[in-house]
Amino acid sequence: MSIFNVELKKVIDDSYEIEIGYELQKKLIADINAGLGGNIKKYVVVTDSNVKPLYADKILELLISNGYKADLIVFPAGEENKTRKTKEYVEDTMLELGYRRDCCIIAVGGGVVTDLAGFVAGTFGRGIPFINYATTLLAAADASVGGKTAVDTPLATNLIGLFNQPEKVYIDIATWKTLPARQISSGLAETIKHACMADRKFFDYINDNMQAVFDVDDEVCGHIAQENCSIKYKVVMKDELESGLREILNLGHTVGRAIETVSEYILLHGEALAIGLMAEVKLAKKLGYCTDLDETLVQDILEKAKLPTKIPDYIDREKLLKKLYTDKKVKNGALRFVLQKGIGDVVSFGDNLYAKEIPESVAREIIMSM
Ligand code: GLY
């Protein structure tokens, strides 16, 4: 018998740029012409039925007119389609169209598209490069940046996926002009989350400039996009794989993700998150980390962003409590929550420890009060 030592120590550089700007389609093609992603000649543009006519068709046309082989793969819009079945559809279509390992995916859309396409890229041919072209505030604030890719399952959101970093992210603020107000609100929830956990000044800025966000004012939206990236990347660069610190980006999500699933996606991600932020500021207040004023400020800013702050009547509270246990922070069967400390900070519970075990009875009390 013998033993082989398989030495596979790795030094990986997954660094990439996030470019924030207006109408970046031509810039994307110029970057590809200049070698972004490694001089690849074949591109698959993955998008959804809403984004196809607005932005993805144009990107496909530019790729083809610049001499690349390119195809568009479109799936129906909506979180309910961020599934293994849709992933399989995209993969099978790519195989049928003749794509193999020498191609690159360009995800054009919101969080559903970038999450799903990034996951496809991570497993297709054991991994091909991908580029995110984000067309919603929610994708700009959270989903398209940071390298979390996933699909949902009937049990809960985002349970199956990969950490997989894109070659580059484009945040095209001009695309927010075609978003319905409800989608702007949804993206504002992730933005408000960032402010609640990391930056009181940004919280006040959002509060003071809320209408300008709905009006897609260039300067205000540019600032919002910059701040979201800056807050998120300070965390991701320290803890890409969520061994501790990155859990703070989960503020509001323990309850939020559970409500999103129990609502069967009647609620948009950001709407469910808003209710989650409200529940979790109440929890932080109960534990002495937030004041009555903090709770009021969070409620006011969410309402100003036209987001819900109460659990809708149609949500079965017992089902919701059970669903909390599908959260990825659950350890040894215990619920764990990230807790806001005032506005603009979170509680640290020790070295690289940012989530606290909370008895179900306490979570129950909060949920039943909402
Ligand atoms: N959406 C939370 C994170 O990226 O970690």
C-alpha cells in the first residue's frame, strides 16, 4: 500500500472591478474587445422576460456586430423562477447551442438573473467566467456584487449555490429609470439595511433624498450605488466566504427570507426584508441594543421608502416561525440573529462573531406582536 500526498495549495486572485455609470452597454463591449474575461469569442447572454427587450437584446446585438458568437437565453421574470429547473433549462440550452468551456456568461438583469446565471457559470463545464450587468437597484445594492450565487428551493431561498466571483460588474443607473416604483422600494430595503448596520450618515442621506431616488436623480442614485458597494465590499473583502463578519449583511434576513418564502413570493425580496428589518430592530430593542427612537427611525424610513413594516395577515405565524429554521445562520438547531446597535452599527459577540443565539420563545413574541 502507498500514500500519495496531493498538494493543492492555492493562491487565488479573484479581484474585479465594479463600474458604476450610465448606459454602459458600449463600455461592456469595449472591455470585452480589450480582453475582459480572457479574450473569449463566445458569449451567452442570460436574462429574463422583462429585461430582454429593454437591455439584453441591445447587448446581444452589440456582441454579434463586434464579431462574437452570441446567443440569448431568456427565462420568465420572477423570484419563483430562480429554481434548479430554470438552471437546468439554461444549461441544456447552452449545450444544445454548442457552448462548451470556452464561453462566458453575461447576466443582464436583476438579482434573480445574476444569482442564477452566476450559479450556472460556476458549474457549467466545471466553471466558466461570467460578467454581471445589473439593471435594478436591488442587484446593484446586493445581489450582483459579492459573489453569492444560488437558486431557491421549495423549502427556502438561496439554499443551493456557490461563492463565485464575476469577472466584472456593471451597475447601469440609467436602467433604474424603467423600474416600477415597487422595484425601487425593494432595492431601497437592501440600501437601508446597509445604512442600519454600518453608516448613520448614509441613513440620514437616504432619508433626506428619498424622493430623488424614486425620481432616479443621477447624482443621488450615483451616491447610493457608491455607498452600497463601499459598505458591502468592506465586509466581503474581509470575509468572502462568510465565516463570521459577512453574516452582518444578513441583518433583517433571518425573518425577511422566511417571510418571502411563506408569502410564496407575493412579497418582493426587499418588501420581505423591510418586515425583517422591523422585526429585528424590535428584537435588538428588547435585548437593549436599540432604543424606542431607533425603532421609530427604522419604521419611518421604511415607510418613506413605501415598504411594509408589518407582517401581512395572510402570513401563517406558526409556519413563519418554523421557516426561521431554514436560515443558514442556524447552528446546532438554534436560531441565530444579527443585531443592530443603534443606527449604523451591529453588535459584536466576540472574535469574528456577529450573530447571537435567540430562544424561539423570544422570536415568537416579536413575530406575534407584528
Ligand atoms: N446578501 C448578503 C451577502 O451578500 O452576504
